[in-house]
Amino acid sequence: MAQSGHQGSHAGSAKSWLAVSIILIGFTFGGVALTLGPNWLFVWIGVGICAVGGLLALAFDIFSDVIVDAPREVPVQEHHSPFEHRSITS
């Protein structure tokens, strides 16, 4: 199988994780501020942090980190559920 520039890793690059981490921090900050009051100033600060993370994600082009694997061939196995209605034929 041909290896890509990522050597087959699904981990993504550090800059992509930085953008995602900033978005997660903003979401968490805003969510906590929303439940504690709600404190609308801190909610909007969280929204702003998420927006900064989103802009970084666009600038870093984080969707280019996606690794597309070759299709996998998984054999189909026959199985029956205990709730399945099977007719008994003689």
C-alpha cells in the first residue's frame, strides 16, 4: 500500500490540533459561563475564542489532514437475533 506524507497516521498535524484545542477551550469556557448565571460577557468571550479557533482552522486548512484509506473488504457473517422471527419448516 502506498504511504502518504503522514506515513499512514490518522493523528493529524500539530497545527490542526492547536486550532481544534482553541475551539474546544472557547466552547468549554462559554458553556461554563452559560451555566453559571448565565454570565453573558463570558459567553460571548467564549464565542469569540471559538471564532478565533475557526479562523485558525481555515488558515491551517485542517481538512487536508484527512487520510483516505483503501477500502476494506470485511467478510459478511451470518448471525441471528434472538428477537428475529424465523419460520420453522419441516
